[in-house]
Amino acid sequence: MTAQTSAVLEPVRGPFVWRGDELARTDEWIYRLSDDEIAELEETGRRFVRDDPDLRLVSAADYPLRVCAEAVRTAGADLDTGRGFVLLRGLRMQEYDDTLAAAIFYVLGLHLGEPMRQNLLGDLIDHIVGVSDRRYTEGGLPSRTRDQLPFHSDSADAVALMCLRPPASGGQSRLVSGATVYNELLARRPDLAPLLFEPWHFDWRRQDPDAPAHTYTSPIVSWVDGVFSMYAGADMIESAHRYPGVPPLTGPQSEALALIDEITYEPGIALDMDFQPGDIQWLLNYAALHSRTAFVNGADRAHTRHLLRLWLRRDVGRPLVPNFGKHVVVADPDARRRGPGDATGRFRIAEAATVRERWGD
């Protein structure tokens, strides 16, 4: 047992520890944009569309947000030292086309972190849509299916989702506190807790069909200088063991994954939210796991679920153990400006706001 492991074989405490049933009784996790903040975002977004900058090269300094400075500060504090997420609400989506909405979203992202490429095609804005007829359990890409997704962490310091359009039914966003899940596991099976600090194989190919390797490895839990972080995804761990050369899961490892899954779905653990058009959810991947419920699209575009996604590097000095999370995609701080996919990425806002219809099928 390492010193880091022994340091957290006790309950984690702090604002990252929360239960969904308690938060659901409040709206403290919702930041409602003022009329002046909305006006500034709209004006800035329209200038962004007119300028049409290269998404790889543009910076926050090119598009300053003065009125929205408090919203950005509040969102950053909620991510870094608060509950680990915040929902921004109030944008007038009925007045925007998808390009303007994507521009507003990208500008806000620039002020909260460094956008990252989300696939080997080089895309900086990805789309969460139900365009694939493949089931998730049959290998469908998580961002392209209409199925329920298990709780997991994404491949960046922070992830942001913007709702362009909700589905006809379903598609709730679900969040759970990683620290709460850990505390529950520790209370019930303290013998399994040390396993979470060891490296686990994650299925890279399942997350990105163009990945250069089948798997990468990461601990599920990091504890450095008193800072707790979690990176999880039982299905991505379990499917990684189908590849040659990846050793099978041990009995205790399987028990740990099953218990994490059981805890996340217990009544009261998760916070569920229905996205409204224009909602933006900011989430620190080290603080909370996320999922969604299955959804059904309607016959018209207005009821066809479509979210935009940003992955952000948020360099605030958070201490992490080496090779934590999907480190294979975050090692190069200049990866937005140069990297794989320069010939295939969509680096202009109008093009980036459209879906790659057949990718990932």
C-alpha cells in the first residue's frame, strides 16, 4: 500500500462530496445569465462568426468578456473548489442559428480553459446526437447512440455540453459525485478501496475508432497533497480486456467495478437534470461522473436531441498522480494548434457547428 493510498482510506470531505437528492431541492448549481450578460455573449458571438477565426489559433484575449467576467469566475470556482459542476441558463436559443450558438459556446470555452481535440480527426467541437442506429451495447459510439450511457469520466480536465435541441422524451443528464461514490465503497468494502489506486486498462478504441492503440492505463483514484480525484468508466474498463495481451480482470477488480456501478444507480446518489435549449453544463471530470438516460427523438428537428461538446484543459495546478485519466490525449499543451487531424478537422465555426453524419457508425 502506497502512502497516497493509506492517506485516503478514510472518508473524503469537502464541497465535492454531495448527494443528488439534496442538490435537487435547491437551484444553487444553476447560474442564470442576466440580460446584460446575454447581450454581451450575443454581440461577441456574432463578431466571432463574422471574423471566422481559425479555432486552433484564436484566444480568449481576442474576444474579451467584461460583463460576463463574474459568470466565468463563478463557473471556474464551482469547478475547481466547489461541487465540481455548474449549469448556465438563459440564452435565447430561439433567436440563434447553430453557428451563432456554437460561437457563443466556443468563446465561453476559451475563457474557461484550452479547447482540446476530441478525436483523431482533430475536431475541437463535437456533437452528441442520435444519428447512429447501432446500439451502445453493440459497439455504437457513445456520442452517436440514443441509448442510456453508464456513468463515466470524459477525456479532459473539464467537459462542457450545450443543448441546441432536446429530444421528444428522455435524455436526462445525470451526475454523481466521485467522492461520494468513493466514500460509499470505502464504508462497505474497505478491502477493495486500495485497488482503485492501481493502474487499470481503459478501451481507447471504443472511445475513438481512429485511436492508434487499443488501450491506455490509469488509476481510478488519485490522491495528491490532500486533493481527491476520480476517473472511472466500468464499461470502458471491462471492454479493454477483450484485446490480446490485456490480462483479465481479477475477482476483486470485478467486484470493485460492480460496486461502483451499484452505488451510482442507488436512489438519491445522482442529480438528474433536463436540458433546456441554451443550457450549458460545465463539469470537472475529476469531481463528478456523468451519464444520460435513453432518449427518443421526435419527427421534427426541434425535438431531435443535439448537444455540442467541448473538452477543456484547465490548468489550475490541480495535483494528480502520473498518467491519470486519458493522459494519452492531454500530454501536449499545444495540441490544439498542431496535431493529428490537421487535414480533416473542422476549424471554422460554421463547419464545426455541423454534424459528421456517418462518423462512428
